[in-house]
Amino acid sequence: MIIVNVTYTVKSEFVSKNQENIDSFLKDFRKLSSDKFRYIVYLRDDGKTFMHLSMYQDEETQQQVLDVASFISFQKQRDESGLEGPHKIEMMELVGSSFDIFTP
């Protein structure tokens, strides 16, 4: 299993557009086989720091998700908007869960 946490802060004037872009790629993600990945986006209480938590069953699934055109467009627009500092990417390891993340 691959677990990735990405955190970044956008400028206040880009928050609304960033949310639109997130809605767009999440809509496309819902069209994929969701039994092999989970993708959740959070907004911190400052109103402009986003956290994306993704879990993939394997590298093939991860690459399929990352290749979605609307996701690539989101990343490009996010990066070109002038982030408040660099985005942070953290690889994580599952310790435990109260539910099955992927069905066997």
C-alpha cells in the first residue's frame, strides 16, 4: 500500500479557484475503480492550507490516478498560482485502521 500526504498553502485570492479545481479532479476520480484507491482533501482552519491524503493499493493504481488530465491541470494551476512556500510531500506507513481500506 502507498500512502501520501501532500500539504500546501495557497494565496487567499486563489482559494476558490483551487477548490473548483479539486472538485473537478475528484469528480473524475469517482469515475475510476475506487476499490483500489482512496483520496481525501481537507482544508485547515486558516482557510487556505490544503491537505491531500491519498492511499493506493499499488504503484499501477497510483500512476493511473496521477495521470488523470484534470488532476494534472489542478497541479499546474496550483503551482503557478504562487504558493505561500513549497508544498510538502510525506510518504506514510499504515499502522492500523478500524475498517478495511481495500477489499481483499
